Amino acid sequence: TMALKRHYARLVVYLSNIIIAVCAVVLLALGIWTMNDKSFLEELLRNRLYMNTAYIIVISSFILILNSVFGCFAAYKEVKCLLLTYIMFMSLFFVILLVGGILAYIFREQVGNTMKAEMIADIRNYDP
């Protein structure tokens, strides 16, 4: 029964890492698409916030993909040190994302007001 529990624990780690990696690949594609096709918004808003967000998405998704591969490797090798390192990286990444989400929620109105003010200024300065 102990071997069966270990097998199922390894399977859970594999499946969760595959799901996380798939989500990270989707985020990577979204970030790259934003950087390539939506770069005109940086000029429109006169603000680097939009593109900086795309860069953060690309970097964090790449780190998440690497961490998922590392988690699968750690589960395959079943080395306690690798598994603990993987758990620490995932915990750190979760805390960073949590803080980023809280900050985005706190400053959402300020970002909206800044974007609105920049767009209004651009409309007033528009000369066809």
C-alpha cells in the first residue's frame, strides 16, 4: 500500500505540473501576442504600464514552465531535496502572484484614471 500511495502522489504531481505548464504556455502566448499586436497602445497611452504588464506575463509564464519541468523531474527522481526545492519555488511564486493580484486590485482605479486621462489628452491634441 505504501508503494501505491507513492505512485498516486507522483501521479498527482505529474498531472498538476502538466496542467500548470499548459496554463503557462497559454499565458506565454497571450503575452507574446500582446507585445507584438498591441504595441500601439503604448504610444496611445504614453505610458509603459501596458507593455510592462505583457513583459511580466511572459517572464512569469516562462519561469512557471521551467518550474513545472523541474517538478516533474523531481517527482520522477523522488529525491526529497529536489521535491522540497520545487515546493519552495512554487510557494514563492504563489506569494508573488498573490501580492501582485492584491496590488492590482488596490490600484485598479488609479490605473483606470491614468489611462483615461492619457487618452483624453491624446484626443485633445489630435490634429489630423
